[in-house]
Amino acid sequence: MNPQEDAKRESLSIRDLYADLDEKQASEAEEFLNGYLDLALEIYEAICRDPERYQRFRFLTEIREASTMEESGSQPENNPTLSP
């Protein structure tokens, strides 16, 4: 994505995403979204202040490599139950 697309994406509002909402509904949706984001940030900051919690957070959110089957187990000629 180029910087112009990033800027456009960042400037989207609730009203852009949900054009069918009236003014009151859009305002309420923005308040709920902001409250949710504030809570998420508060939780993240609390985790970052506690080294033990931060370690657990990092462990739970790290990207793990997908496990793969060994080649020998997936070949019919090497597995008598899969051979014709």
C-alpha cells in the first residue's frame, strides 16, 4: 500500500463505513468505538507495565510456524495403510 492509500484509509470514519446511519446513530457508534479503543489501549499499557504479563502476552501473540507432516508419512509407498 502506498502512503496515499494509507492516509485515505486512516481518514475513514464511522459515517464513511455506515452511510445509512443517521446522525445520532453515527455519533453513538463513534462513542462506542472510541470507548472500546480506549479500553484496549488501557489493557495493553497495563500489560506493558508488568514484565510477567508482557511475557505471557508476547507468547500468546507470537506468530508460530505451522506444523507440517514429515514427508515419509505422507507418501503412500511409505505407508502400508495408504498403499493400494
